Amino acid sequence: MSYIKIQCDDCQKVHQIDAKEIDFEQVDSDERQMGAEITYEGNVEIQCDCGKNIEVNHLFWEYPEGVENHKETEVSGGTVVENTL
């Protein structure tokens, strides 16, 4: 299963967020030489046991359609420890 592990910036606790916990939506599509390049975005916010809010924004691109060719994860309030999304 795909997941991302985030470490809280305040208390250093590590949280695992499974892919099924993130609702991904198609946010963009551009026609290119081999068909459509599609951008998906998913956001999730968790609250650490210490009270800190951690926000995760994950984007990935399919090009050609059906083939992931790039991904990017932005985190506020924490740091990515491991990312298998």
C-alpha cells in the first residue's frame, strides 16, 4: 500500500498517512504530443498529539495518461520522512 510518513516539526512524532486517506481530484489537463497530461491534487490535514496541525498537499502528473511521470509533496508543520505515494 502507498503511504507517506510525516514527522511533526514540534514533537518529532511520525505519522503515517495511507493513500486511501487522501481524496485526489483532477485539477488540470493539457494536451501534449502523446496525449493528455493530467494533474491530480490531494490534501489532508492531521492534528498531532502535541496539538500541532500538519497540512499535506500531494500532486502527481500522468503523462501519457495512465503513467505517473512526476510527483511533488508539500508539507506545512512537518517534514516528509518517507513517501511511497
